Amino acid sequence: MRSILALVRKEFIQVFRDPVMLRLIFVSPIIQVFLLGYAVNFDVKLIPMALYDFDRSQLSRDLARSFSVGDYFVIESPRIPLQRIEDGFKQDRYRVALVIPEGFSERVRTGRPAEVGFWVDGTNANSAGIAIGYAGTIVQRFNERHLPTRIPIEMRQKILYNPEGRSVYFMVPGIVATLLTTITVMLTSMAIVREREVGTLEQIMVTPISKTALILGKTIPFAILGFLEISAALALGTAWFRIPFIGSKVLLYGLALIYLLTALGVGMLISTLCRTQQQAMFFGWFFTLFTILTSGFVTPIENMPSIVQHITLANPLRYFIKIVRGIMMKGAGVGDLYPEILAMVAFGIIIFTSASLTFSKRL
């Protein structure tokens, strides 16, 4: 028993001697609780909605006002014409669109059937189904309140991109993006720290090789592995799960290469902060968990609290997931995704350059 207590005491001393591991052990769970409590929110509210009111009557305004009551829809009047309504969906400006045709109030007044159109972005099948349920309830209550003795208004819905309502269409593109993040960050950080632990990194440094060549030699293999991973995931998703790939594969791989600068840079930064593989594993796992939870991979970002939404702006995976889903399911191009592309380029240049300079200095 004395030997066991001595070993226990020794392990506790070892843990508390390492300030990096101490912070990971006690700070990481607190941050995870806050992330899971606030970022992971399966409520579907504050849905961005485009309103096309071609009737411009008192009745049509009353119907539009019914959709703005509560926190279910956030209404905006888009500047693009109805013929280009899908551009707004591709750019993720709104998730649903309400179309009130011209002559709507006249048909109601004369006792003829009146219809409104309701377009839904079906990329996320769960959110799309809930949005349709919200809209159907609102129209039903509007009929009961304003048209109790007349022919009720009918809602004609149209689901874009995922009319079958399959959730796998939403999940697999997100998995492609998270795989690229996890593989490159974890492998880069672990491999460099492992060489430092066993002493082979110092052996490489005494050879006639420049720091730039060393950094490229350490990162290119993991970039290739990352591309192989997403290629396998895309092939499996399209062949087995029958997920449509509407957009350009060349564009997707080109933007994935830009995103790799960020992922590899984070891996190098972790390798400079950590002295052991255990520390690198913790840091890599915590980074990937944080980026996945705040990227919109599981729950829509607009459902998160305002402060968390601002934090997600610093998450590069948020932009890459939107790019992957936009290209695969909506056929989005550079013109539709240029804000996300600019953000990824900025992240890639800043993080990879900073990581390279820090890595060289620490070596």
C-alpha cells in the first residue's frame, strides 16, 4: 500500500509540475461546458427570410407581419429580382422566401382561391422541415383570424437542393470539411513533436537544409494525406450515399488548398507550444472540437447566442464548411462565395506565416 501511495503522489507531482497540462486539465472542461451549453442549440429560430410582396396591399402586409411576429423568421426585402432568387440561397443570405403574387388581395376579396409561394433551402433537411411547419401554422392562424368566412389562403411550398429531405446531404459535406481539419492539424502537430521528443529533429537541423525546405518537407506530406482523405470521403458520399455534386470539383479542391494553409499553420503552432505528444494531442483535440462546434456543422450559427456568433467569425472552418456545402449541393461559384474565399485567404496567409516564423524561431 505504501508503494501504491508513493506512485500516486509521484504522478500528481508530475501532473502539477507541468503548467501546460495543468491548464488543459482544468480549463478545457470549463470551456467545453460553455460551448456545448451555448453553441450546440437544436432550436430552429431566427430563420433569414426574403419577402417578395408583389401585391403591396393591406392584406399582404398583414400576412407578412404575421411572419415577423415572434422569433421564428427574420424578414428582409431582397434587392435581387425573383428570377434570381436562387442566388440569395447560394450566397446564404436567406434560408426561406415568401412570395405573395400580384392580385392576391383581390382574389381573397372576390372569394377566389388565393395562394402564396414558400421557397425553402433544403440543404439542412431538419431545419427546412421545421421552417415549413412554422410557415404552415402561421398561414393557418392567419386564415382563422382574418378570413374566417372566406376561402382560406393556400401555401405552395418548394424545397430547393434537397427535395427528398435527406439529412445525409447536409452531414457528409460537413464531414469532408472537418476531416481535412482534423487530419492535417493532428498529424502535423504530433509528427513534429514526436521528432523533437526522440531527438531526430535536431539531427535534421544539422544537415545542410534551409528552414523553408524543412517546413515544406514537414507539411507537404500531410497536405497530400488531407487531399486523399477528402477525396475518399467525396467518393464514398457520391457513390454510396448518392449525394449530388452540382458544382465544380476543381474549384472545391482549389479552395481546399487555400484552407490547408490555415490547418497546417495551426498544426505547426501547436507543435511550437507543446513539448510532448500528449500535450499536442490535447491541444489538437481541443482545437478541432472548438472549430466543429462553432462552425455550423451541427447547428445553424444564427441560432447561437450573439456573443458566440461573433466568436465564430474567427473560426476558419465556418467558412470552409459553407464553401463545401455551397459547391456540392447548390452549385455555387466564386461570385457566390467571395466573402468566404477572402476570409479563408486572410486566415491562411496570417496563420501559416505566423506559424512558420514562430516555428523557425523556436527551432
